[in-house]
Amino acid sequence: MSYENDHTRDIFKKLQRYDVDDETGCWNWNGHISQRGYGTVRFNGKLYYIHRLVAELFIRPLEKDEVVHHMCENQVCINPDHLDILVHGDHSSKHMKEYWKKWRETQ
């Protein structure tokens, strides 16, 4: 893998702290876990939720009203294929259980 610059190389080094679950396909973060159960990483003096950083790097930049949803329902998973970007209101709606059910059926 070639790195664009030192900044990108540092990010990728930090992202390599996960274990792959062969059964679920989840990439389980084995770095720091917050009290809320999400993986976190400190980069350039700022604390980030690792799943949000992965989504920004591998899916697309997030808008202010967007959240990153774990389709696998595993809060420490950082597999970009298991992450989806949703508008905050959609994420917290009562219809999320149906969303998860449909996603699981495709796996």
C-alpha cells in the first residue's frame, strides 16, 4: 500500500488495531473503547469515534446531521461494509429494527 503523505500513513497505522471475526465479518476494534461502548482513537490531539473516522475515509465525508450506523449492530466493528451513513432522525426512528432485519437477510 502506498501512502499519500505522513498524515495518511499515521491514520492507517492507527486503523490497523482490529481483529477480524471470520463468522460475522466484523473488524472488531481492539484499541480504546469509550464508556458508551464505541471504539475511539486520538489523532492530532483530538478524540474520534473510530467508526466515524473509517466512514469518512472509506465511504464519504459526513454532513453535520449524519450519523454512522453499524448495520451489524456491533459497536466496535470498523468494517466499512458494515457501516452506513444515515441522517440522525432516520437512525433514531422506530423503523431501524426492520432496517437491520433486511440487512441481515442479505448477508
